[in-house]
Amino acid sequence: MLNVAIKAARAAGSIINRASLDLDILKINSKSPNDFVTEVDQAAEQLIIETLLQAYPDHGILAEESGREHGNKTSEFQWIIDPLDGTTNFIHGFPVYAVSIALAHRGVVQQAVVYDPTRNDLFYATKGRGAYLNDRRLRVSRRTRMSDALIGTGFPFRRGDNFKRYLKMFEAVMQECAGLRRPGAAALDLCYVAAGYYDAFFETGLHPWDVAAGSLIIAEAGGLVGNFTGEADFLHQREIVAGNPRIYGQLVQILAPYTRVIKQEDLDEDGKPADDASAAVAKKVAAAPAERKRGPVRIKKTDKGDDAPV
């Protein structure tokens, strides 16, 4: 299954590379303000779907441009596809974009491929077998202090995104870390965490096809992935935090007050959680497991008549 995904990703990458040589004739449509789709996205997606279904005709498909139109909608196996993550970068000739393909079984990602066609970099992972960049095993960074951490993010750009809320998050994180970066392709950002280029990453508004493959690659590289409150339910929550274990924990503490779990009425006029809502979520994240009660100490007599605790 991994080899089929790699074959599909490389084939899509070839389409993308050919199109990048002549961007002037590219046909571009707008799905919504600042959200673009090109004929390259569609051609790459179609080729990926054909390659996957030729090998596994009974599997399901979830793709960015065509949704669930293809494949078996009731299958326990589902391929999650982003044919061109970073379309805005691509149409401007900014060389940061990738193909992302993941396979989930009963909702758990088992195989992952992220292919960067501009650098011929292939990130891939199989659940339980480690993560790799080309032939090199990946491990997350070892930094332990937020003040030393380089963190990736993504700015909101769609209509309806809460810019004020994001700016509050940006301010909170920026003051604690060494720097923030926003290249504009979440699938690659996640792989950069796995490779140790970033120490952590966070973003809101992402879809399953943006994060499915990258999340497994991070986990197999020794990192952690979750939502803003540190729970593993992130794939459909449209918020994600990822990082090496030490930085991840510190970043969750900063971002927890801004989780989407907080209802709209709990936000103040600036889009920031109201004090009581913020405190409630922060308390939930910071709460340590309940201390285990110790049983009574029993005393027995030794052979010499001395009392000894058991």
C-alpha cells in the first residue's frame, strides 16, 4: 500500500513540475476568496485516484477537490488526498508545495506519503515502522525550551476565519519562542517537524487532507500531535498542534485557551476567550492525574520480635 501511494505521489509530482515551467498559461479558478484551484490540482488528483483505485478498487477516497465522489464510500479503508497542498504558492512560483496521500483504516492513519516535487524529497511512514525522508530515518528535535524553539504556523486566509483570535494566538506564541515561520503548505510544515527543522507547528482551519499524512509521519518520528487541548481528536477538529514532546506540552499550555471547544459566546469582542472560559480550559489542560491513594500500612512481627512495615 505504501509503494502504491509513493507511485501515485511521484506521478502527481511530475504533472506539477511540468506545469510549473509554464505558469503563464495556467487556468486558475477561485473556490472562495484567497482559496484557489488550478487545472493542475484537478489533473494531479485524478491521476492519484486512478492509480490508487486500480490497485485497490474497493477502497474509499476522500480528496480535496472531489470529496467522496470516487471509490467505495462504505469501505473500512479510505485514502485521504491533497493533490497540491500550497496551491497559492504554486501559482506564484514560490517553490513550497507538496502532494499529500494518507491511508486510514477505520479512521486511523496507517500509511503516509508527502512528496515535495521541487526538491524531490519524499517523506513517508508506515504505522509502527518509523518515518523517513528519502532513505534517512527521521527524528523530531531535542530542544526542550520554548525560548529556543522555531515554530511553524499558518495564517487564516478564508472568509469567516477569525483573524483577531489568530492574532492573539500569534502574539502569545511569538513572545515565548525563538521565531515563527509561515511557508504556506501545512503538509510540508508537519514533515518539517518530523525532520527536526521545526520544533513545533500549530494552525487552525485545516482539513483532514491537509494533516492526515503529516500527522502519522510526526508520530512515527517520535513527536506528538493533537488539538489545542492536547487531545488526539484533531483530524476533523480544524485545529492542530504538533511538536517534539517537550515543546508540544508547552505550546498546548499557551494555545489551550483558544481552542474551538470554547463556544462563540465565550469569546470577548476581540475574539479572545473570556477570562472564565480561558481559565476553565487552562485548568483542564494543567490538571494532573488524581493522586493515587495509598493503602494502609500493615505491621507484622519478625522472627526477632521487631515490628516491620509491609
